Amino acid sequence: MIRSWRVSLACLPLPPFSLTPNRSFLMCDLVARTGRHQQRYEAGCRLVAGCIPFRYRSVGEECTDEQTIEVLMISSASGPGLLFPKGGWENDETVEEAAIREAIEEAGVKGELKDHIGHYDFRSKTHQDEFCPEGLCKAAMFALLVEEELESWPEQSIRERSWLTIPDAVESCRHPWMREALVDGFLKWHSKKMGHE
């Protein structure tokens, strides 16, 4: 008898009756959380967590100390333009855990969550509900240093990943609040961390 397992509240190893018992493989890499029953709300706003995934790339063909920073953006499931991974912060996780989960689910990346870079308010046309009838959202955004790009991830069938330079990312942002998070949040944070302020 084959059983169907859908685990969205925790990352659990495959059950012992699995056809691949020797693989150390996590269900959380394959199943995205859905629904609104565990969403956090505050003062009529849906609370959201997200991140700006980044990496350093060497400049030029020779090995040098000079590096450029790139950010990872994903295609929108509902229209043109690029986004940073973000989604609902649920009541069984910390805001940091929610940001990490969204990076895995939407962008298929894992890494080191660095600092909180700011809170950003926006209005969502697609996430209006009884707790948030006007679609107001408040996003806590973080910087995520990418250490691994997964070959498969929960939303890979509806999203494409793109590594962009900062100027290209600024031009490609679908939403003004994400552009603000990149310029006023991430870039200022990065400059401060690198000692340029």
C-alpha cells in the first residue's frame, strides 16, 4: 500500500516505508505551505517575511580580490517583473524561520540569514481576506547570503531564478516597496557592513 504524505509544518525525513530509505531527503524541500489559516496579522495588516538573496562574484577572468555583488530575483507567478522571495509569516515560526522558508519554497536557495534590513508596508490585491480586507501587508525583510542553489524546489514549476547586478535588479523590481527594500535597506546595510559608511 502506498501512502501519500504531505508535511508542511515541519521538515521530516521520509517515512520508513519509502522507496528510498537510504536517502537523507527532506519533505520540506518538496512541499510549499499553502492557505491562510496560520497567517499572522497585526492591526489589520498581514505580516510577511522575505529576503534579498545575494552572492559575490569575481570580476574578470583572473583571480583577483575584486568582487561584485549580485542579488537573486524570481519571476512573478501572476505577471511581469521580478520579485524577491517573500510570503506569509505563520504563527508556528519566527520571522527569521519564515524568511528562510520562503527563500527555499519560492527561490530554491539556502544560505546564511544575515541581518534584518527593514520593514516595508504595501497593499496586496491578491491577499485580501476577512482579517485584512484592504490587503494591507507589512514585510520584514532580511539579507540572505546564498550558499546553495537547489536543483528542485517547491515552486520551480511557476518561478524562474535570475542573478542580477544591483542596477539591473533596481530596474527589474515589479513593486516599488521591493525597490525601496533593495536600495534603502539592503544597499545601506551592505555598505555599512563593508565599512563604506
